[in-house]
Amino acid sequence: MSQASAITPEIEIPSIPVTQLAPWAAFVFLTAAIVLFFISADQGVVSIPSGTAIHEWVHDGRHLLGFPCH
């Protein structure tokens, strides 16, 4: 057995600066907050479009997350 086959290559993990990560983290957080608003709070009262269209689109998701809507 040769020693060359027993050597494993070094794996370098790249580091991501926080200044590059922060805008993406803020975007994901804001998007998640908006989605959670539409799933949890929308009963047709604060709906952006009139009626219950959004409520009907997210109806099953509301029950899956434990939000009552009936």
C-alpha cells in the first residue's frame, strides 16, 4: 500500500461575512412575517383584496399550523 492513497484532501469551509448575510436574513424574515400574517390574521377583515379570497387560498395551511378559522 502506498502512502499517497492514504492521504485525504483538506476541505476548506468558506466563511461568509455577516455584512453580506444580513440583507438576505432581513429579506427572508420580512417575507416569512408577511406570509405568516396572511395565514394567521387574514379573516377577510384586514384583507388587502376585498372578500375572503386569501383566506380560502391559505385555509388548509391555517389548520395545519393550528389557527382556528371557523
